[in-house]
Amino acid sequence: METKLKKWGNSYGLLVSREEVKNLNIKENETITIEIKKKYDLSQLFGFCKFKRSVKEIMNEIKEGYDE
């Protein structure tokens, strides 16, 4: 499931949809464990890695293997 972090007073909270609560059979005041993963925008990594050869050279080398 995907949700947004919301500010509640001096704390933060996560909203869980009623449907998700029902599907997971979660009850009010029940202790649950949540795994949080941050969603990254991969476009920020563009140009981050520098190669000894150009990307065009690397792609041509990869294509050579498919011709056989």
C-alpha cells in the first residue's frame, strides 16, 4: 500500500484506508509492524555515474552479443 506522512500536532501519522484495514484484518489499538521505504526519483541520478567509455560505445558492445 502507498500512503503519505501527515503532520498531526507535534507528531506525524500515516493514514491507512478502511479497505486495507479490512483486508489485513487489523483491529483498533492492535500493535502492528510497518516497513517504511522511501520512494526515490531516479531522474536525480542522471549523470551521477561517470564511465571510462561513452554510453554509445557501451550500448554498441551490448548489441554485438545479440547479433549471434
